[in-house]
Amino acid sequence: MTAIIEAREIHKAYRMGKRTLEVLRGVDMSVQAGEFLVIVGASGSGKSTLLHILGALDRPSSGAVEFDGVRLNKLSGRKLDQFRNKTVGFVFQFYHLLNELSVLENVLAPAMASSGTLGWLSVRNRTALRAEQLLERFGLADRMRHKPYELSGGERQRTALARALINEPKVLLADEPTGNLDSQTGSGILEVLSGLHQAGQTIVMVTHDERIAARAGRVIRLCDGIIK
Ligand SMILES: Nc1ncnc2c1ncn2[C@@H]1O[C@H](COP(=O)(O)OP(=O)(O)O)[C@@H](O)[C@H]1O
Ligand SMILES: [Mg+2]
């Protein structure tokens, strides 16, 4: 297997008035292509911070992330936007869907953003078909025209998953995707993730829940700002 993400000596500190809060203190880790990696850590241990750094939503104070051979700290402007839009897909605990848009429009939004107005006209039909197929696969065939606030938590998270996958990201990054769901609904989301992994999707998920970690291909632990 080859590493798709390599993180070396990642430090992240936040200034809090006169004090400095060192959240990450030298994280070394890698993600292999095709694996389902789970990072477990207590609440406040820096899981979201680390995941955001791996997906270039945030920058480390020091250290480097290499993603598919590209140094993330070298990206800026359009290249960085493109990376966030196309190379990674993010799923969050609280879904972050846009309530003014339908389910289908939410899923299409990243594809619209990445293709520009003219480009969008030429790929719209193909992309809409892909969005519908994803939504059907996730059991949302009869919810596509609904607004997110009309959906259950599990349906919202499956919508967010479809949105994260619309641009066929190399890695899916999931931040406590079951954290806001009851255990049965959460299990449904984990089954969807397992299915995606079996179909070849590389996944990195963070959670504070050891029971969820049992579902992963490989588990690493974030504690005291480092991987133990
Ligand atoms: N922007 C920020 N400014 C200051 N402190 C932050 C910021 N983001 C996170 N933190 C702090 O960093 C620590 C780790 O946060 P986080 O990565 O969200 O942890 P987790 O996701 O594991 O619960 C927490 O103590 C949190 O309060
Ligand atoms: Mg978090």
C-alpha cells in the first residue's frame, strides 16, 4: 500500500490572551490509500483540529502534511480552493447543510462551485445524474426535493455524505459523523461508510467513541497532543 496522506511533526497552538494552548504537539501519522482509519480521542483532545489540518481547512503552527505527493503548505489561492473542493470530502457532526437549498441542490453545490458557470452547463446533466444515484444509493430517492430541515438526523447526514462524495474525493474526512445521532441511526451511517470503504474509498474518521472505533480497519489514538 502507498501513503496518500503523510503528516509529520504537526504542532498546533492557540493563543489565549497571555497563555498558549498547545493542542497538537508533534503528530506523526500516515493514511494508506484505500484504508478506513479511525482516530480516537477524548473530547477536546484535538481531533477536529487535526482533521481540519489534514484536509487543509486549517494550517498547522509547524510541521508538514503531504497529500498525494503535494505539500499542503505550498497551496494557496485557487489551488487551495480546488484542493478543498475536489481532493477531499468533509462530513461534520452537525451536517452543515444549506437550509435554503433542496437536498439535491446541496449535493450539487460543490460540483457547481468547481466547474464555473460555463463549465457547469456542460456537466450539469451528468453531475445531476451522479447526485441522484448517490442519493438513491443512500436511501434518499424520495427526499431529493425536500429541504434539509424536513429530514431526520440520519437523512441529513446521508445527504452530507452524498455532498462530500459528489466530486469523487481521494479521501473522505469525517468528523464525528454519528456524534449527533442515536445509536441505531449512527450504525446506519457507519454501514454506509463501511460500504464506501469496501468499494475502495479512503476514509479518515475521528470519534471519541471506542465502540465506533471497533468498526474501523485501523485505529490510532490521539492523547496529550500526540498519536499514541
Ligand atoms: N480557534 C480556536 N481557538 C482557541 N482554542 C481552540 C480553537 N479551536 C479549538 N480550540 C481548543 O483546542 C482544543 C481541541 O479542540 P478540538 O480540536 O475541537 O477537539 P476535539 O475535536 O477532539 O473535541 C480544545 O481545548 C479547544 O477548546
Ligand atoms: Mg471535534
